[in-house]
Amino acid sequence: MKAKKKFGQNFLVDRYFISQIIKEINPKIGDNILEIGPGKGAITDPILKKINHISVVEIDPDMIKILKNKISPINISILAEDILNMNNEFFEKFNKIIGNLPYYIATEIILKLTKIYSSSSELYFMVQKEVAERITAKPSNKSFGRLSVILQYYFDTELLFELPPVAFSPQPKITSAFIRLIRKTRVSSKVIDKDSFEQIIKIAFSQKRKTIKNNFKNILFDKDFLNLEISPTTRAETLTIEQFIRLENYVTQNNINFNC
Ligand code: SAM
């Protein structure tokens, strides 16, 4: 059967990398695992050698047919759905969410998962290498941007290893990377209003080469930067996650209007 481009189908075929993925996910009895986009079961099958049951969400009826032929219904719960249509509560019961993600919606899926609050959740995903670099970049790195700040507020993020195109069939044009995101348990320095946080990050990075004073023109003034103990001449790409939290707390607590 031909792989469907519109569903981002690049199937994992390299046994070595599949075993590395399973090693990182480390399926254990008691784990409640959700796989996004199981395809023909390249990761699903070896996981079921370690635990008795897995839940999967797959959009393509042809893939579902293949899975149903291979795996007993006792061992798998298959949801024939678009992952982006699943409501937040659905994800809460899983302690591990994994997948070789369809790259066309990979960031959208991961951003959706920031809204899920089960404290023990571990995420293991295959994404484009460039996306992995943005998700894991530290301040001052060229890949550090909006995605880095939002995701690193919620998760400890790590790029585990890269995979060449030959690990997949059909081969994608880009290099891939396998990443881990572990939800942070925050005790101090929390964002007050998550929507404002996202909006502030967007403004801060609106013109990457400009200073934050410039990007927050008519919103924050010299006295505000003094109160924040952040230099107005720095660029967003050098600010730490803690400084972004401080920015949001300050804007929210002082009712500063930034929708201009
Ligand atoms: N896990 C398999 C593997 O590694 O060989 C397949 C990975 S392939 C990159 C992505 C999978 O996600 C495909 O099976 C595709 O049909 C499925 N998919 C694409 N869009 C989806 C969506 N919106 N919701 C759920 N599954 C989706």
C-alpha cells in the first residue's frame, strides 16, 4: 500500500532505531501508554512485547485495518480519529504519550499537550530535527524562540538522538530527531495568565533582531524594565524562561494592556 503524503506517512523501518526508541520509552507494567499515529505498528508491536495493552489514535482507515489484522483487540484500543479533535480530558489518563508524529502537525500536537495537567506525563516524539532543536534550544542559541519558551515553561525537554532519512520508508527529505518532554512540577515562579504568557512571548519575538524595548514599544517603558530588572536593550532570544515568567507576572499584576 502506498504511503499517504497528506497524512505525513514516513514509516520507521530501521530495527536499530526502533530498539533505541523502545529503550527510551521503557514500557513497564502499570504504564498507560497512548501512541499517536501508530501506522502499521512499527513502535506499537515492540511495545506490546513489554506490556499487555496500548491505546492508539490513528486517522487513516487503511492503517487501522492493518493494525486490526495484526494485533488482538484485547491488547489494543484503537480510536479512528484526528488527534487534533481529541478533547483535553482524553489525554489525562495516560502517563506516557508517544509517537512518530506526522510532521505537518507535529508542533500543533505538542502545543495541544501543554494544556494537559496530569503531573506524571512523559512525552516521547519523533519530529523534524529543526523542530527538535527549537523545542530544546537554550537562550542565546540560534534556534531559541517562541516554541522553546512555551514548551520549556511546561516541560524539561531533551533531544535524545537524530535519525537519518534512511531509517524511514518512504525516506523523508529531512533529518529527524527523537525527543523527550517531561512535565515540570512547578513550586515557585508560575505564570498567572497562560494566554497573556503566550501573547507576551509572541510580542517579544515579533522582530527577532530588535531589542525588547523596541518590540514592547508603547507597552513597557524604561521604568518598567527597571522594576523588572531586565535590560531594555537585550533581545528576546537571550532572555531566560524565568525572565519571561517575570515579564508575564508584571504585566498581569499591573494590568498592562498589550493588545495594541
Ligand atoms: N508510527 C508509524 C511508524 O513509525 O512507522 C507511523 C508514523 S507516520 C510518520 C505518522 C502516522 O500518523 C501515520 O500513520 C498517519 O496516518 C498518522 N496521522 C496523520 N495525521 C494524523 C492525525 N491528524 N491524527 C491521527 N493520526 C494521524
